[in-house]
Amino acid sequence: MRTGRIAAKSLSFAVGLLSLGAETLWVRTYSFLGESTPKAVALVLGVYLIGIALGADLGARLCERHRGRLGEALVASLLSASAVILLSPFVLAASVKMAPEVLFGRCVPIVLVFLPAFLFSISFPICHHLGTSLLAGQIGKSMSRVYAANIAGSVAGPLLVNFGVLQLATTQLAFALIGLLGATLGVAVLAHVRPARVLKIGAGACALIAGASIAASTGPRNWLIESLSASELPARRVVETRQGIVVGYRDDGQGDTIFGGNVYDGRTNLDARLNSNGINRILVLAALRPRPKRVLVIGLSIGSWSYLITGFPGVEEIDAVEINPGYLDMIRDYPAQARALADPRVRLHIGDGRKFLRSVAPGSYDLVVMNTTWHWRAYISLLLSREYLTLLQSRLAPGGLLAFNTTWSPDALHTAAAVFPHAYLYDNFAICADYDWRRALAEPASVDALLAVRPEGKPLLTEADRPLALDFLSAKRTATAADLARKAARALEVITDRNLVTEYRYGR
């Protein structure tokens, strides 16, 4: 063996990079598979740490018992871990088709999460063994350098994957690239040892798998994401960015359905008579807050809400904030929504809603509409919390109105009622203001306000639709936080930035 020529610190760095890079992909994949519930990070991290601990223990035992064959063990560790990463997308996709109950039981992905962590970490003690000097006074220094290199690689891996690979590649291609990098490293180490024939065969097989994985991941279809989808509708398009995964599903009858993070995020329907996506919740705002000059939309999604708001009488400026630019790519497929974004009154901001709010002056907006996602999703507390709603309240002009989707969480409305003097439910929207907006529902002028909504100059409702407009304005659609509290089987709680009430305690 010529393992003395191997740079142990470089190998330690590479192992950290590959292992934590793969973990980043698994957090993304498992989160998508689990429909964006917040437990994905904790579960993947826990499984990964167990794999690292057991793999490192096995590597230490190999250093004690098989010192003469550590080079071969190092190659086997790198090649086998890389093969698992390369094969993982195929195994996941096949599991959905062949045995979905196993996949949804999380058995298959947990095993696939565990194996790379276990196999890569076998090489870590070997790197220490090869890179530690036994000279007096050098043991601690040389060990710490190998360890520091691994930590540096562990930091670089997620950064590389999140800000590099996923900026340009799909998740399935990212798996292929990380696996290819690991296989290349294994072959490079193979050149410095006298390998057994099985390792040569393994290296060749790994190279073939890497080639097949790259080829399969550069085709027109995103088969991995489509196979893990929670929707039964046929996928029209998949858009991946480092911020998340957006999928559009074909539905010619009700309007295409948009999923973000593998959960329902909206529809492209703009027909108030069909109303398959509850756009009445937006239309009534034209009556509850007549002629708003400045409007803020937080959470653009597919842009259907923004399209409707461009038709509100009196609107002069619309700020739309969206954290995932993938939606903009998806919107291009839908001409009406795309034209709304091109409206000169619309200013688009890519970034975090809370950060944007801090950059604008208090009292800036007459109307704020927030396309809040499901209350049980990861990080949703940051959009439902008392602290955030207080910040939103400060950005409303006198007489301003906030509307957001509670997704039927009673705690969301309870929290809004703790911040605003008047916060009531309309369908599943919390509509909040410093005045009782419910009085406007019964005013005769409110029907005219709905009929006056004309995006692109085209009326959504006509005189013949007055009964429908009256139904949209029905007080039966409303409820108070007290109403929800009486129906609840528990005491409602105020959501804060820290308590994660809807995500964990009362989440899915």
C-alpha cells in the first residue's frame, strides 16, 4: 500500500463535505416527502448522527484490527456510500410505485438517510489514523488538524449544495453530482492502494451507476419529484430552486393546482362563478376596504390573488413579496397572471416578508393580503405569531385592513384577535382591522363594490351575478374567535415566534 501518500486532511475535508452535502439533500427530499412538516430536519439529523456514530465506531475497530488494509477499507467506504447516494432517487421512485405503504411508513427513506452517514463516517477514524503523527508533541496537533478539516468540509457541504448545486440543478441531479464526486474520490484513493479484485469491480460498477444517474437526471422530466408527489393529478411542470420545489398539476376543469413543498398552494382559476379556489375571499375585500391606494401581497404563489387585486378600484401601488422565485417561473405558463405581474403598478420583491416589512415605514398600506400556507408547515409560526401580526398592524394606515388564510387553525384567529381590536373569520380567512368590517357586508354599496372589480378592465361579475355577490357577502360566512373557542375541545393559544403551537403541539 502507498497510503502514506494520501493527504489525510484533504480526505477528511472531502468526507465531511460529501456527508453533510448528502444530508442537506435528504432534508430537502424528506421534507418534500413529508409535505413540509417541521419534523423532517430533526428526524434526518437524528438518523444521520446515529449513522455517523456507528460508522465511526466501525472505522475505529478497523484501525485496531486491520491496520494493513486501511486503504482498501477507505475505498470501500467511499464507493459504497457514493453508490447509495446515486441509487437513492431510483429506489425512492420505485418504492412509490411498488410499495407505497412502505415509503409512506418512512422505512425506505430512513434507511437511505442512514446508510451514507454510516458508510462515509467509517473513513473518518481511518483519516485520523493515517494523518496523526506519533512523534512526541505532534499527536494532538495532527489529530486536531484532521478533525478541523472534517468540520470545515461539513460546513462547506451544505453551503455548496444549497447555494451552488441547487441553484443550478434539480434534486435528482444534485444526488447524482454528489454521488459522482464521492465515486471519483474513491477511484482516486484506489490508485494509491493495492486493491482486491472486488474493489476494482466495485469501482467500475460505481462508475457505471454514476453515468446512468447523470444521464437519467438530465432528461426533460423531473421523475423523482413527480413520483414523490402528494397529488394524484398529472404534473404539468416542476420548478426547483434552492428555496423550494413548486409543482403545477393539470386540471382543466377546476383550474391548474399549484403545490409548493408538496402541499396545496393555490389554483390558477380566475372565474368567480366557478370559485374552485375561494377567490370570493379576495373579492369581498373590495367592499370591506373600499378603494385601497397601496396594497401589500405577502406570498405571491401563482399570482391569482394579485391578478384580482389589480382590478380593485382605486389601487395605485401593489407591493408583492415572494420568497421563492420559482413561482415567477411557473407564472409564465399562465398569461393572465403574467400580465398582472407586468402591470406598472406592481412592484415585485423576492425575499422574506418580515424582513421586507421592517424596511417600509409605519402606516404604509391600506390593504395587506397574506397568502399564508398551512398552519402545520415548518416555519409557519413566523407568519402567524403575535410578534409578526403586531409588525403587520404597525404597517397598516388608519382604517387599513389585513386578510390572511388561517387554514382553519383556531389558534391563528385567536392570535389575531389578541392583536387587532376587530379580527373575525370569513370562511377560513382572518380579516383584521381597527373597525368592525362585518357591518359593510350588509351595506347595499358592497354588492356594487364587488361588481366594480375589473382586472384588465374585464368584470368578474355582472348584474346577473348579484345573487352570487350577496352570497359572498353573507354574514353566515363569518365567525368570531369566541365562537371557535366554544367549539374547540381545548383552550386556544396565542402563537408566538417561540412556542411553535401550530407546528408541533397542534400540527399534523
